[in-house]
Amino acid sequence: MKFVLRIFWKIIKGILFFLGCFLLFELILFFIAPIYDFPQPMPFTGDQWYNPYKNMDSAWWRKTNFHFHTRAWGGLTSGRNNTYEAFYKTYKRFGYDAPQISNYQRIDHFFRDSAFYIPVYEHGFGIRKKHQILIGSRNVLWLDYSIYQNVHHRQHIINLLRNDNDIIALAHPDWENGYPPDQVKYLSNYDLMEVLDYNWRSEPQWDSALSSGHPVYILSDDDAHDIDQPSQIHRCATYINAQQVNRKNLIQSLKNGNAFGAEIYQMDGESFDRKVELAKEIPTLNSVKIKGDTLWVSVSEKAFKFNFIGQQRQIKKFSHLTNKAWYKFKPEDTYIRTEIVFLKKFRFPYVGAGTRFLLNPVFRYNGEPPSNILKAEINWPRTWIFRILGFGSLIALIAFIIQIRRRRKGEKR
């Protein structure tokens, strides 16, 4: 019995030692992190309106998904039962032109010989889901703040990811409050936001970024972990307007905002076969044009409603039961994005609201190409004061623990 207790105690001590080392490493990272000066948010300004759909062609819409998990890391992560073959076959049934795999901390190369292949992965292993979807990736970043992140940590990770990826997207910002709206308004140096996914809707975060003058475009994904569950597949998709289905064209259109997100309606309990049939009935975005001081949007069939949404997520105008709607810009408008809700179809002609499109915004600008450039700058004096005080406190704590242990050993003698 004593032998078993000794083994058990050694295991406990080993676990505690490991946890102690992990916490020490996290503390070191926490104190090393730079402190930024963030300029105050500034809404879009200018006497011109930027239209990301200026060069769109309604025949060029490409259906994509950038967030799906297959078996990785020996089956340790969620998605362990999904094979590459099942993923490809299933998404092709639903008419996807460029389905991509984004496993945690791993760039998969299963489709690398296909024209539509883009290296993608999901970065982040923290406990509060502050993740990023990296598109056009060259290397995996292995640094993350696992336990706690404030706005400075979030900006630091984004900056570290910048050089090795064509596109940085904030993944499911609303999950576990990963990217709160009151912090999103300060963050920059990223390209897209995953506004729609299977579980989460992050429109407040998106409007916070847009209202603060950050030209951030939409990403919409399933974020599925089980290829055998119809309820997880073909729930959200990103439609990209690209003449050719290849890495260069798809990435360029995403970065330019020539894309939109779709939340695809389904009833509970629908089978794959039924969903495949309904997928063929999804409407088409025909045009998004600015004529003078008016935005015109048209779709292929009658929609339940159009919502034109502006600064601080205000609905500026809505139109019902039409396939074309317009909005006349007002002097106080800084951006306008369009939400289109279609009528769901079953055996009866029309029953209620169904599939939803979220279009990228049009916004004021001065003629310079818009980009969410890095505006935050490291405040080196504050950073070094924080590091010195932080490491000083850590060293004092370690010295105190060592002193206590020595005293206990002395008392035992």
C-alpha cells in the first residue's frame, strides 16, 4: 500500500511540476508582451464611395469554405473521425468550388495538386478561443497566450502572423468573447472577420470594426467537426467573385472585398440528400452598384427583405418583397452594408424567412486603396517599465518560495 501511495505521490508531484513550469512560461510570455498605443477610432471619411463589387460578374461566384477540421495530431483534436476523402466528396455534392481544410496548428497538403488548393490553418490553443484563420499560409506560428489575452496580446499575435500569411481572419469572434466589440474597434493589421459560422454570429464585432474605420471584410464558414452530421454541413459559405478558381484569384478577391457571406437555412432533421437538393435553389447576387449618390443591389429572385445597415449597426432603410433595392447615401453615412433575407421554400410557394446574405460594406474613402493597416505602435517606455516590474516581481516570488522551502527543510532537521 505504501508503495502505491509513493507512486501516486510522485505522479502528483510530476503533474504539479509540469503545471508550475507551464504557468512560469505563461508568466514570462505575459511580461515580454509589448504594450501598444492605440489611436482613437476614426470612422471612414472622404468624398468618394469605395465599392468592393465594382468589377464583379454574376457568372463568377465561387462557393468556398475555409474552416473545417479533419483527423490531425494522431486524433487528439476534434474532427478525428473525418477523412480527407469524405470531406471532399461531401462538399463537392453541395456545389463547393474550393473547399479548404483548416486544422489546428497544421497546414494540410491533401489538395496541393488541385488548382483550387490554398494552404490554410487555424491558429490558437488558448482556453478562451481567441483563434485566427490563416489563408495562404507559409509557416505555422507556435506562439500564443494560452491563459489570458488583453487587447495588447491580441494585437501582438496578429502582428506576428502578418508576414507568413496572405490573409488573416479573426475566427468566430463572438465565441467565449474571444474578440469583444470594445477591443475590436482598436485592432488592426488583419483582413477578414469570420462573421458567420455554424455556431456563432459575430455581427456586433464586425460593425464595431467598421464603425471605427477598419475596412474589414466578411468570412463565412461551417467550422464543422463531424462530416457525418447534416446539421453541421452547408450551414454557412463564402461566395467569392473570381474569374478563375485558383489561389491567386480567390485570395485577391477576398482581400478586395469582392465576396459575401451566406447563412444557409435548413430545417431540423434534414437529410444530406434533401439539403443537396435545396442547395441548388440558393439565389444569386446579381449586382451591387453605386450610381451617383445611390447604392443599388439586385438578386436573382424576390427577397423577403433588404436591410441597409450603417454606423453603429443602425438599420438605415429596409425594403420588402422585391429582388432589387436601393439606398440614397446621407451626409452622416460612413459605411453601408446590405443584409438580404430570402423566403424559405417548401411544398408551399413561400413560408417565412430563410437563407441570408451578408454583403461587404461600401464606405467613404479619399481614393487611396483601402487596407486595415497597422496603426497601433509599441510604447517602448511603458513596455520596458512593465517588463522590469513584472520580472522583478516574478524573481521576488521565486526567491520567496525558495526561502520558504529552505526554512521547512531546516525545521525538519
